[in-house]
Amino acid sequence: MTFINDDFLLHSKTARRLYESYAAFQPIFDYHSHLPPGDVAQDRRFRDLFDIALEGDHYKWRAMRANGIAERYCTGDASPKEKFLAWARTVPYTLRNPLYHWTHLELKRYFQIDELLDERSAEAIWERANSLLSTGDLTAQGILNKFKVRALCTSDDPCDTLQEHRTVNNTDHGFRMYPTFRPDWSLRVSEPDAFNSWVERLQVASNTAISNLGSFLGALELRHQWFHESGCRLSDHGLPYCYANPCVEARADAIFTKTRSGVPASPDEHEEFASFMMVFFGHLDAAKKWTKQLHLGALRNVNTRRQSALGPDTGFDSIGDLPQAVKLNGYLNLLENENALPNIIIYNNNPADNYTFATAIGSFQDSSIAGKIQFGSAWWFLDQKEGIEWQLNALSATGLFPRFMGMVTDSRSFMSFPRHEYFRRVLCNLLGAEMELGDLPTDEKLIGSAIQNICFNNAHNSLGLDLGP
């Protein structure tokens, strides 16, 4: 029997029946990804297996470094084939790492390749996959249709034009692509050079002269409106933890002015300014009935020498042991007290904080919408079998599991869509086992309805995105 077979990750008859009857055929609503919008708009054709499977994939780079592979085969000047062969030499050592599952699931679903990838099989797999990439329908748009992606949400800076999104959505491709408003640069007052350079971009994008905090906020509001007119209904923030120190506008203005003069804000000033801005963004999102996403708990760029040499997003990040409980509840409370609490999805990067996140959201639900505050899918270092089960168990024990909005790829790779299948198999295996144990009723209609809602319907019904005809 091949490794990736019909029973992959499904360890009971009930699990297999649940998956085939309720999950396998569901379309994908990928409401958080980092795919380049330009690749979708231009319907990029990938030159080879490196292009589609390894380019920019810091998960694989981390594994290759741990296997003693030289940096030139990760981010350096080695040829695409050399890099792929170096990855193939590493794959056998990723046993029990999710990369082993993902790699073989991807080879099967994209190329119908059943062989295990290693140094011996690498040449044949390289040639077969490249042949399909050069002549088949595995272009960017072809892949979205192959995996029945109905909605794709990218991560976009407020200064981005969003022309690619408008171009894609002006034609019926079988899917829609929407932007997500991610204003992380607006908080970086402790880094004057980076912050001021970004403010200059914002002036151009908004056609606004930014001379003080008021005009800065006005420019951001204009861009927020432009995103809304472009179909955007989600924002996103990548933060170590929520900022929740109350800060009046005069104080925030003084910190803004200081940074604009080239003087970095102190850690306390940064915390105050970021708190003011996050409340401001909460008001913008609530007014337009957007959903705010908070990605919390990553400790980024911990290897400063390597990060300095190779840049960000190259695989030098860690789970952060950060103060989440008071900060998260404090931020949600600030918004609640100002009647500015939008729909929110909160993603956790530290398994120790799962119950902290799961219980925090329960204190801020209201009757305006079911599942208003969501404990988002297992993220980054946790988006593997065990991490997915941990997140599902914490959510189930403290909240309403059938209201969960399901999986996202959170990926820069067009090879990542089988992660939805991976999640769905883990989900059905968990529920199937509990049904057979008697921990859940054997009512397949009840359980199957929850599976369908988690896989697609909850996101579709909650996010307000037009999926077209």
C-alpha cells in the first residue's frame, strides 16, 4: 500500500466514512494566506519543482540547516535542481515532522507521485513533476481551481495598490481573490528609519500630506476605505502580544512627532503608541463590519547575525513565551468599552497558551453574531497533527466547537492547499474515534453537519465575502 492512500490519517471506519461523506468534497475558503497576488493575476507558470515547492519556504530551510545542508542550497546561489536534490536528501530525516506528511501529500495531489522522496528517487521525481508543470494546468490559477478554492485572501500592506485583486475579480475565474489589510508597519515607532520610509509610501498611496498624527490617521482611514471598496473584509496584525496600555491622542501625537524627527520611541512609548493605534484600527474594522485577525505569540528573528545577512522570513523564528492573558483580555476589553469590538479571529503560536486564548474569547461574545470572537486554527509551529488536535480540544472544552471557522494555509506556497485536506483528515479522525468510543453520539447527520460547517460554511457565512456565481 502506498504511503498517501485513502486511509491516510484516518484510523477507524467511522473516521473514513465521515471524511468521504462530509469533508473530502468541500471547497476551500482560504481566508488567510501570504500568496503573491501578482502570481495569481498573471497566472504564473512555475519553471520547475523548486519554483513551486521550495522557493521562499523557510519551513524547509530550517530542516535543511538542521541536516547540515550548506546555506547556498537554502537561500544561496545553488541552482534550482541542486537545491531540490539537497531537500530530497533531507526528507528522510523529517520523519515525524509535518514536513514529511506535507511533502508526500503534495507530490501525490499535484503530480500523482507515490514514491517516497529521497536521494535515490529525487531525479525521477524532478523530471516527472517538471514535465507536468511545463505542459499541464498547474499554473497559479489552475491550482486554485484544481483544489476548489472559492476564496483566497492575501496579506497586503495599506500602501499596496490592490490592482491585481481588482483584475482577477473583474473576470470569472471560478474563484475570488481578496486583500487583507495588514498595517504592521504603522506601529514601528521604535525604528525611525523604517517607520519614516513607510510613512513616505503611505503619503503617496493616500495622496495625503502627513504632518502630524491626525493626518497619519486620516491617510490610514483613506487606505482602509480603498481596501473596503476593493472587496476587503478582513484585517490582520502580526504581534508578539496585544497592546493594551490606554493612551490618549495627545500622547500618541507626541510619540509620532518624536519618531518623525528621527528619534526612536522607548519601549514604553512604543507600547503606548501601539495600544492607541490598535484601538484606532479596532474602530475602523468595527465600523465596516470587518473581521480582525490577530496572530500572536511568535518570537521573530532570534538569530540576529543570520537575519542580518539573509533578511526576515528566512527561518530564524521561535515560539515566544510571552505575556498573553492580561494583554489579550485587556485589548479586547478596551475595544468592548469603546463599543468598537469587531469580529475577531485570534491565532496562537504557543501550545501553553491554548486554554488562555480559548477562554479569553468566551468573555467577549455577544448576541450580534454566533462565533463573533474565534480561536483560530493551529498556527505556524502548531499547524501539524498534534497541534491541530490540541487547538480543537481546547476550543471544544471551553467554547462551541461547531462554530469554528476551520483551517487556513497561512502560506507563501502554491503547494500548500493540501493542508486543508490534512486538517480535514485530522478533524474526522478525532471525531470518528470519539464516536466509536461512545464519547460522541453515533448521529452522523449531527456530526457531519458540524464537519461541513467547519470546513467551509462557517467562514463563508461569517466573513461577508462575495464568492461570485
